[in-house]
Amino acid sequence: MSDQVVNPFDALLVSCGHDPSRVEAAYASHRSARALTQHDLMLSSTFEGLKTDEVLLRKETEDGFQDPRYGISLVGRPKGPAKVLVEWILAELGHLKELEGQWIAPISQVHITLLEVAHSLPSATHEEYLRSPAFTSRISSLCDLEHLPSPSGVPPLLHSPVLNLDPTAISLSFLPRGSAYHQLRQILFSSYGSETSPALKARYIHPSAHLTVVRFLKPIKGEKVRDLVKAVSALNVRLSESALGSTIWNIENKEETRVECTSGQVWYGGGDVIASRS
């Protein structure tokens, strides 16, 4: 039986006939359909409430607690105009009374996941993998996005930022301009994933480009869920009417994105930086 790794980012490109406009439309359709589904779910009479992140709660409240999930990720942290946008979003969310006592991500931890080399590993397995020649031989090039092949010949641009609320988090999502962003993730997986991690499995394979900005440390139920839905919707209106709503983020440009390879307790944007492109 072959051990060849299937690239999970191939399927969308094939189904869209490698047409950039169809790839972008697939991202837009996924985002709008998911937002509608989550909206209806959260406003239904049977909805039990937003879910507390129990691991994060323990990290925030218990001295010495260690997240048992270890991993290695390639992430992009916003700089320039994208960082200005995210800082505004975080500040506005911090002013919402509906989010009092919840976890709003520090700007230093906000990130977009480009590649998960490994995730949710026990500590010992993670350390073994870090020492493997297959990984150490490639770590220096993990962050060098500008030298990757670009089949479309255009940079991976993200636009149309929107806040999305679901039962576990609030995220800031974007749409890609054409297919370049999805191809970037496909190429990263092919170039690094299949060679450095035979067991690689990406958690984020849906057509989505997002940064998680809020997680819940205490329950939100009943009318308070409706209040939060309304507050996030109102903030989206303000975003769309402001200049920040027109922000375009070039993931490849080092002036707009700090690319880091992080290791260890990487959930919530943490971990140790083991390689980077400033």
C-alpha cells in the first residue's frame, strides 16, 4: 500500500477547473453559507449556548497548567494595514459588554494558519519529530514564501474582512483574490508537508482564510446570545462602512506579513518561534 500523502488542497482546485474566479466564489459561498447556518443555529429555541473553551480556561485560571497538545505550525501574523485593521477589531470587541470576561486574543497571538506541519501531539512525540532530519533539513526554508513557485503569477491577496460568530469563537475572515492564496497553501503542503511529515493532516482544509480573535471562557446563553449576535452584526456594518473594510492583505509581502514557524503549545497563537521571516 502506498504511503503517498494526498494533498487536501488539490480537490477544490480540481473541482473549480483551476479557474481563479470559481475558487474565489467557492470561498465566498462557503463563508456566507456557514454564517447563515451558524446564525440560524444560535438563534434557534433549542440552542444550548456558546461553548466554553475548557483548555483555554484552565490556561488562564490555573497556575502551572500546561496545554497537553503540542504541534508545529507555519503562521502569518499581520503587519502594516492588516495589523491596523486587526487592532481596530480587537479594540472594538473589547468594548462590547456582551464579551466581558471572555478571551480576546492579544495582537501578538493573532495569526492566520498557512500550514500545520503537525498538531495535537503528545510532548514526547513532538520532541522526537523536532529532532528528525526530515524536519531540521527544511526548517530554514519554511518561512520563505517569496521563493515558492506561483502558478497563477499573482500574489496571494486577501480582501473583504468580515467577523464571523459561531458557538466556539469569533473569527475575522477574508476572501482570496482569485486562487493564489489557496495555491499557496497547496504548494506549502506539497513542498514541505509530504517530505517532512508523512502523517501530516491539515485541520483547516475548508475554503477559509481566517484569524481567531475571541474564544469563550464562560457560558453565554439565551438572550445574551441574541445580544452578541446583534452586536457582532452591528460591528460588521461599521467595518463595511469604514476604510478598514477595504483592507487588502498580501500574505506573501514581508511588509504586510510576519511569517513564523512555531513549535510546542501552538494553540491560541502561542508556541516557540523556531524560524521566521520578519
